[in-house]
Amino acid sequence: MANVTIDSLTETAAADLTASHFLAIDNGTTTTKLAALSAAIKTITTLGSANIDIIKSFSAGTLSVRDIIGGTGITVTENTNDVTFSVTQGDININNLAGISTFDLSNCDNTTSAFLTSVNLASNVSGTLPIASGGTGQTSFVANSVLLGGTSISTAVLDADKEILVGTTNGPEMKTLTAGDNITITQDNSADTLTVAFSKGNFIETSDTPTFGDTTVAEITVDKVKTSGTKAATQTGSLSSTVTCNGSAGVITLFSTTISGDTNTEFVLENTEITADSVIMLTLLSASSTDEDNGIHVGLQSVTSSRATINITHTGNVTAGSVTRKLHFMIMN
């Protein structure tokens, strides 16, 4: 084999290397060959666990790497043996950090940023919290105030007994309960009660049983008339004997005797309720229903102070038998 020099050989580009190209290797004793393609390509391994490689590709002796550039707020500085990344505060917008589903502030250096994981309204909030933000818009309230809502918060102070909050055309207002005629209002703070009571005045309740003195009315409509008590008396001696029975109403049991037909018998009723102007109503109750007794009638002959003369008249012509007869009277003055 003729001697050849390196300059006399045909040049083969690295990109043109194939499996048929070899390098001669001589160690002074033996000569071997090395596949040129395997010698030109080395394995590059990523040591980290991230999914972005700095090495883009390495093929046929060509190593392609990605450039490292800074984004918003990040500056990249090339040093002799390393690269420095600098972050400019205030230039990073959390809304532009696409792909971040959670941002755990507890893992951050919070020395100067002072991120809050909770809000202390006493120390972390300045100014007065407005209504629109869930506040009252007020910095203080008078003791015993009630808050009144609206476009702004106002108050009504209830700090005395018998004060209540009532609605008005101008909105809720504090009013004081005041007792009128025949009304008492009692507040018991220990029992948490407010009692409104009515005393008897110019009115009558359903269950009342009032007693009136001399009373004058122009007109009155009543369902029933009750007297203060019905008095009772019994006539003795004869049918013409005087009877004393004091009261506005009463029942007189008449002397039991026969009454001849076509006769009139009179007797005097003495009663302190009677005046010369009294109106006296009389009715006769008889234990008999015979024609003879049905012919007996009663009426007034005269009325004077404390006495009335009463007629017992039998208009029939047959004698009525001796039965129990009662005279009912009512006096109205």
C-alpha cells in the first residue's frame, strides 16, 4: 500500500457519515477500526425531572440547544460558569401565569410582601367599611342604639322605660308609650314585661254588672232589662188589704179568695220607689185557666209618692174560684 498523506484523502462531512465509514485505531501493536458514526454521536442525558430540555437535539454530530431568555419581570445574565435569573418586583402579573391552578402563599417568603391568609378587621383594614362592602359606614354608635337600614345607616336610641320603635311616613322612629285615661302601663325590667291595663272608666264590658244611680239618657236600646233584685210580699187579711213591697220590681202573692163576677176590688201598694211620675207595669199570674179567671184584670187607679192604688176587676158574671194569684210589678222612673 502506497503511503498517503492526510491532505490526499477525500473529505467526508460529518453529516454524510454512514454505517460504512470507519476510523482506523492503532495502539502500536494492533490496528483496529471504529465505526465513525458511533464515534461522532454521544449520548446526552437530562439529569433533572422537569419536562423542558435545554438540549433541543443532537444528531449526526450537531448539538442544538435552546436559548434562555427573560420574560416580563425576569432578567437573564450570562456568567463565566453559570446563568443568573433576576426578578423585578411589581412586573409579574399573577393573572398572566398561565397553567398555575393554585398559588399557595404559605410556601412563599412573606417577609416583605405581607400576604394575608386571613383578614383582621382591627389591624388589616384601614378606613371605614362602607355598606356596599358589608359594613355600616359608621365609626361609632351611641349606646343603646338600634340600627336603621337604608342607603346609609342611621340609628334610633332606646334608653328609657316604655320606649318602642314604630313605623312612620318618615321611617322608623322612637316613641314613648303614654297612658291615657283609665289606662295604666307598667314596665318590669327584671321580668322583661310591659303590661298595659285598663281601669274602669267611661265604658262597660260584657261581663260587667254596673250599678247606676240617677241616670238620664235620650234614647237607649237594650236586649234585656234586669232589675237589681225582685222583691216579694204576701197580702194578708183580705184582697183589699194594703201591701208593702219596696223595690223597683216585685211579686205580690194576693190573698186567696173567691172573686164575684162583675166586681172591682182595690188595694194600696206602698213602695218607696214610687213617685207621682212613675210608670208602673202590672201583670197577673193565675193558677187557674178557667173562663172565670180569664175575666180578671188588674190596672192602676192612682199613683202618688210612695204608693199606688191598684184595681182588681172581674168583668165576667160568674164567680172565680179561690186559687193562688200573683201580681207582678215593675216601676220605671
